[in-house]
Amino acid sequence: MKRVIATAVALSALSGLAYAGELPKDDPLVILDNEKKQEHKAIDQQYQRALRSTTEKASDPVRVDPWANMRGADDSKAKK
């Protein structure tokens, strides 16, 4: 009799451990975890997009005319 009870207890403990790691798909904790993963993925995608757009704009050369303010107006009579 003791052997039967010990076997039953061992089987119930092992089966309990096997199912303990699995949560049903409609469990609130699983849903919350999936939402957090999706939110983190969306935030990472936005960050990568922003990072790409800033590096693309920064790599464009900026043309600056240092003599722009030193030149006179083109109102001279010689050019007309």
C-alpha cells in the first residue's frame, strides 16, 4: 500500500512540474507579456528609423559661402 501511495505522489509531482512552465494562451500574464514585447519592438523600430534619418542628414555636405556677406550688390551700372 505504501508503494502505491508513493508512486501516486511521485507521478502527481512530476506531472505538476511538467505543466507548471506552460501557461494558457489567454492567460492575462501571457497577454501582458506579449503586449510588452510588441511595444518594445515598436519602440526599437522607431529608434532605428530615427537613427537612420539623422545619420543620413548628417552625412550630406553643407555648402556655405563664407564671402556671401562681403560681396556688394549687383546694382552697378557697368554690368547693366
